[in-house]
Amino acid sequence: MKILNSKNSLYTLGFMVLFTSLSFAQQGNVIVNQDKEIDQLLNLKKTINTSENTSDRYKIQIYSGHRSEAESTQSNFRALSLEMPSKLVYETPNYKIWVGNYRTRLEADRALIKVKAKFPTAFIFKPKKDKE
């Protein structure tokens, strides 16, 4: 009788282990239904984050002085094809050429190395507010 009870116990235990392992196995597919406008909003956010008017960004100033020399300096900078945006800004009494729009000081430092090869007086700064 003990052998029969131990066989039944063994079968019962085996059945319980098999049943438990099968009952907790999960498989499935996830389907995400989202509005198409979410992609447009994400693209808009990326555009805003990289826009030139975002405050708290670093810039490089390559010139400060008279307007004619500022325009000449800006055209010389653009001729270098460094793929950095440049902007002519007027702050009384000088015209200034600002280059780039960097989120971190590290990005600005890397760009400054390229710019200083042609404009040795260039420096990094953080404007109090962007000028238009």
C-alpha cells in the first residue's frame, strides 16, 4: 500500500508541477494604437528643442565692432563651410557675429576649437536673452 501511495503522490506532484508551469506561461502580442498627430507633436518638440531661440544655450562670438566689418566677417565665416549657423546681432553700440546654438558647454568647446583656427579672438558665452 505504501508503494501505491508513493506512486500516487509522485504522479500528483508531477501533475502539479506540470500544471503550474503551463498555467503561468504567458505569450502574447502588443498592439499600440496611437493617434497620428503624436508623431507630429514629437517632431514639433524636436524642432523647438533645436531652435535658435531656445534660452539657456551657449553661443560663440567671433566679432564685435562696426557693421561693415561684421558683415564681412560673417561672409568669411560662411565661406569656411563649418555648417554652423551664424547670426548678425546689434547690441548698442556694436554689431556682433554669434555662431552656433549649443546645449552643453562641451559641445560649444568642441565647436570653438574649429572656429579659433580662423578667428583666434572667438569666445564662448551664454546670452542673457536671444536677440532677434
